[in-house]
Amino acid sequence: MPARPRALTPAPATPPRLWVSRYTVCTRPGCSQGCRELAGALKQQARRLGLEVEVEPTLSLCRSRCRGGPYVGMPQLGLFYAGLRPEEAAELLAETSLQGRMLFHRLYLSPRVVTDSRLVWDKEEHLLVLLEADYCLVEAAGYLLDFHAAASCGKCFPCRLGVPRLQAILRRLMAGESDQAELAELERLARLLARDTYCEFGPKVTAPLRLALERGGDLFQRHLEGGCPPGELHLFPPPPGGRP
């Protein structure tokens, strides 16, 4: 009697290759642009499509209202999407994660923006978003201060003397060499430059720092206890064995 053929065991399904498997979404309580709804839609669509995609909140400082958000970061690419809506979640995953194609109409690219692509700074909206939640806010505020400081004319003494002092305190904070008195000086000096300079440069150069102190002051306090905490990410990592 011929032997009955054995039933073949189906091979386990191979998960699809993902070009982007991790997204970060700006999240603030009371957001008027629907950032929480977008994050929820991305997670729901990823489950529906069977994709192993991580969707995480990122560090965002704002007043819970803006015209350009929500902002969706792609840490693997060092880029942001802006203005996505929950109903676009499936298209994003299908195009960007599965096909490796950008939704160019949502890509955060502007000829007027020349700062590092791993952060979003909108001076009109007073909004700061970092690509990942673990990026150092003190470093990001210092980077934007340094970036704008290059445009100073140095005509009035608040900018000529105040900006270098702000830069020095921020470096000391990152190195764990500052104290509560210097942190108070940082806050006081940032407010002074926003109010008492000869032109609008003072408010402009200190705007990111003032927002960071106002909305993320606890992260500055943490740096008083030994500088940048372990595991904190840096836009510009120090050399091996060096200090931030």
C-alpha cells in the first residue's frame, strides 16, 4: 500500500523588509494639531499591516498650537515630516516604511531653514522639536544660540557681553561644572537680552533658550547633578574620552 504523503509544514512568514521602522511624534497636552491622534493612527495602521514599527513620543516644546505640526521624526534618516494627518498614516507606512519612498509634500524641507535637520525650530511659532526624546536639550539650546550668535553686530553691550556669557554657562552645565546660582543667572540674562538690546537681535538669539528654560527647566536642573545624564544623545557627540 503506497505511503500517504506527509503534509508539508508551511514556512514561517518572513516579515517584510522595512526601510524605516521607527518614528517619533511630537506630543504636547492639549495639542491643537492632533499629534496624539496621529501617533495612535500610526500604531493602529502598523498593527493592521503586520509591521513591526515603533512609534514613540519625542521631546517637543511648544504652546500646544502651531500651523506646521504634527511633526513626525525618522531617526534612521535624520529627517522630519510635518503636517501629517491621522488619515495619512496608512500611506506613510506603505510608502516610507515598505517602499522607502518619501512623501515629499510632507517632508520638512525649506530653503529658509538651514539649521540641523535633526531638530525643528520655528521662531514664529516658538516651537522646538528634537528628533528623539533622549537628545540633550541643553546642547540643542546652545547649538541654536551659537548658530544665531554669529549674526551679532556687537554694537550694544547686552549682546556683546551677554551672549558669550550665556554660551559659557551652557557649556559648564553640560560639563557638570555649573550650579544653581549660574542657572539663575542664565535665566535672568536671557530675559534681559530679550528686553534691553538695541535691536530685535536680542529677542531672536535668546528665543530658543527662553523656550527651553520655560518648558524644559527640569532638564536643565538635571544637568546640575553631574552634567549630561548617562544615555543622553548628542547632536554633536564629544570625541572618545572627551566631555560634552
